[in-house]
Amino acid sequence: MSHHIVEAIDLCHCYGDGTQALTNITFRIHHGESVALVGANGAGKSTLLQHLNGVLLPTSGTIRIGEVPLVKETLRDIRRTVGMVFQDPDDQLFSPTIGQDVAFGPLNMGLPPADVAARVHEALERMEALHLKDKPVYRLSAGEKRRAAIATVLSMTPDILVLDEPTSGLDPRARRQLLGLLKAFRHTKIIATHDLDLVLELCPRTLVLHEGRVKADGSTREIFADQALLTACHLEKPLTMQGCPKCGGIP
Amino acid sequence: MANLGDRFRDLGRMDTMGSRESGLHRLDPRAKVLATAAFALAVSSFGRYEVAGLLPFMAFPVSLAILGEVPGGYLLKRIGLALPFVLLLGVLNPVLDREVLLQVGPLPITGGWLSFLSMALKLVLTAASAVVLVAITSMDGVCQALERLGMPQVFVVQIGFLHRYTFVLVEEAARMLRARELRSNGHDLTHREFGPLAGHLLLRTWDRAQRIHQAMLARGFEGEVHLLRRPSFGLQDALFLGAWCVAFLVLRLVNLPLLMGTLVSGGAQ
């Protein structure tokens, strides 16, 4: 199962205007791991995510998906392996109906129509969104849009799921529903988020980014217990790890 | 700016209609595109003063709209968008061409009015057929048909993207105008504000379009339009196309309203 491994070696990215967004990022994520990418705004999370399926290419350093280095020639295979769920579902859903949007990826993979239809059905069912199949995007609530956006990626049966802020803008019930669905996935998951309570529930491992560098990489519980590190990286403990404001006790 | 938001929903409605399931929707998009092209060709080939001969051509968009369950009110609204162009193009005809060509009772009709009417009719007919085509085929279906008919892929992708960009543009414009309106204290948009707003809109839509393009690339888009429905050109499609082409040819060669008028008035004598 080595093709589920995600590896960055001395990855650097410098934008056209000279902004150094990532500096010497190195990590290795193994098959089936669920890893959170946390950091303040502008820490480089989205830039790093965009490297994982070639939306951006490294200025220097290497990204490897499995044993395959990410270069222009390998983009097609890597994009099939790494499913990317964008931060704003409105950017991800562009077809007239949700069903057509979920079919977009499998159709581009050249699958026969019967297989495409089966994958659309399966992906929507898995995201509890089968009833949205014939609906246009603008009729959906934020939670429905988010589930549909994930279905558009699941239909390509990726081995690795990359999610950018999956719970932003969701009400508590929609967030809880999404959390339950994500928990059931066996994929290798990389989740960039500010929702640290989600990280506690879903990701045993956390990478902390600060000013384009990896500040910490390790057990989520240990990292979140390190107050000095969190403060230095402009982060706060998740609510469930904060003491009761009255008695100071942790539930 | 609820109005613009509504327009956006209206635009989306046309796309949603295109993905319905009906006999007409299931026809090969190529048959529908070719029939519409033949229709436009036949309509535009009429002389500049011809009005009566154009009227029977209404049958094409009207019958397709009925069979494809395209709501009449919706169709009229869309055609209404083409009317300002008609006015702009033909407004000077009645002024420039004052030769009386027809006498309807005491009312003299000049060549200018006839040519204006003829042009308006041609534009309305072609606009109606184009709206109905998209409503029963979807824009992606039309693009796929154009590609399969031999149009270079780069043009097809441009048309598809232009269509998608319209949505992005309207959506972003609606957001910006809503934000302005909430703080405008009832003042109308001035030309001074318009410049920066338009510039900002371009930059915002540019960014958004780029993100959408990235999302498409991330799901394997390589410049080709794929559709779940990819029918092969069958007997039904050939019959649809053939029957309409014959109808257009007959209606082009035989002036049906004139013929009926002659028959009726001949019968009365």
C-alpha cells in the first residue's frame, strides 16, 4: 500500500511577488494516517495543500505521492490518487446539477457511463446526499454543499483525501454529521483546519505550521498540551481541553 | 440587489432544464444543434421586407418549447433580453426608408417599418430557438455537439468557459452590489463609483474563475467536455433533423400565409 504515502522533502514555495510561503517543509505521512495541518491565518496551510495534487508546483524540494515524485508528467495519476476538497464548496461545484458535478471526475477519467452512474450513486449515498442529485448548487444549504463537494472527490475513488477547512461555516448539527462521515473513511486524510476540536476527534497526528515552516509534528494530544508552542504559533487549546471557566476542571 | 440575484437563479434554471429527461432531451445534441442552425439559416435568408413568410417559422421554437416543457413565461423573458438590440439596430429604418410599400386600409406602411418588423421577427425567432436549444440540450450538450461536429476543441472550451464565467460574474456582481447598497443610504450608483467597482469585480471574478479552474484540474479536466449522456446519432435523430430541414425548405419556398390568403380570398370570389 506504499502508494498511499505522502512525503515532502525540503519543500519550498515562493510566489511570483517574492513572498516566501513555505520553507524547508519535510514530513512523511503513512497509509491510513489521519493528519491535521494547523496554523494561524497565513501560516502556509493552503499553499501546502495545493502542492499535494499539483495545483502548485514546488519552487524547490520534492513532493512524493507513494513512490512517485510530483512533476508535470505524473500529474494525471497523482490527481486520481489525491482527492482535494477545496475550502469554498462554491468553487468546487460548478455544474448545473450535483449529479453532474459528481460525475465530472469519473467522466474525465474516461470511465464508461454505467460505471460513472454507479460511482455517482455510491459517492452521494456515502455522503448522505443522494436526494441532492438533481438539485442545482444554489438551492443547497452550506452543509449540503460541503457534503456534495466531498462526494465530487469520492467518486474518483482517491486513496488520499485532502480537505481544506471542511467544517468552516457549518452549523453544529451539520458539523457533527460531517465529522461522523469523515470518521468512517479509511483513506489517508490530511485536514487543514482551525477547528481544533475536530482535530482532537479525527486526527491522532498534527503538523503545526508557522510562517511557512513546520514548528511541530507529532501526537495531537501532546501538541495541544504544549501551551508555549500553541501561543508561539497563535493557536489556542481546543475547547474540550480548556478548563471550566468557573471551577477550572477539565470535563 | 435582489434583482441580480434573481437573474442568476434564472440563468441557472436554464441549465437545470437542460438536464431533464424527455424524448427531446434524449435526442443527440448534434441533431438539435444542426436543426437550429438550419432554422437560423432559413430565417435569415428572407428578404429585408418579408414579414408574412416568417410567421410560420414560429412553429419550430414553440413546438420544441412545448414538447421540452420549457415554460412560456420564462421563454418570453429570455427573448425580451434580445429586444434592446433589435431597437438599437433598427430604430433608424423607419426614418431612413420612407417609401410606402403597403397600404393596410387607410394606413400606409413604409419600407422602413417593414424592414424593422422583419428584422425584429428574425431576431426574436433566432433568439427563441437558441434559448430553447439550450433549455432542451444544456450548454454542455451544445458544446459537446459542436466538438463532435468538428469545431476545434479550443473554441468549444472557450464557449463552455464563457458560459460558466457568466455565473461567476453575476454572482460576484450581486455580492458587491448588495454590499454597496446596504451602505449607500439610498443613493444610486454614480459613474465615479462604477469604475472602481467594475475593476474590482474583474479582479474578484478572475480570482474565483482561477479557483474553479483549479478545482476542475484537480478532478482530471484536460480540456475536453465529457457528458454522461453520449448518444450515437440514430434513426430518431435523423428523422428529427430531416423532418425539420424539409419543413424549413418548404416554408422558405412557399409563402404559407400568402397562399392561405389567396385561397381564402379566391374561395370568397
